[in-house]
Amino acid sequence: MRRWRTCWHQWWRNDQGTTSVEYALMVALLILVCFSAIASIGNPTLNGFQQVIAKGGFGKD
């Protein structure tokens, strides 16, 4: 039991794993922000192109 407790305390005090988790969370949040920005810019642009196409396209004389 004492050996298990010693291993647990060593694992709990080790902050290398914590740093890795923090970096993984930062990357995940950054990806989420990028996807949100692309979606907010992309949807109005797509709607604009669809309106132009519905009116006859770009090369209409």
C-alpha cells in the first residue's frame, strides 16, 4: 500500500503531463476559433455567390 501511495504522489507532483494537457487544450481552442472565424466569413460569401448565380451568373451580357 505504501508503494502505491508513493507512486501516486510522484505522479501527482509531476507537472510534465500537466503541461502537455495545457498545450493540447490551447491547440484545441485555437482550432475551434479558426473554424468559427472561417464559418462566419464563409457563409455570407457563399450566400453572395449564390445570389449572383441565381441572377444569371457573372458573364451575363
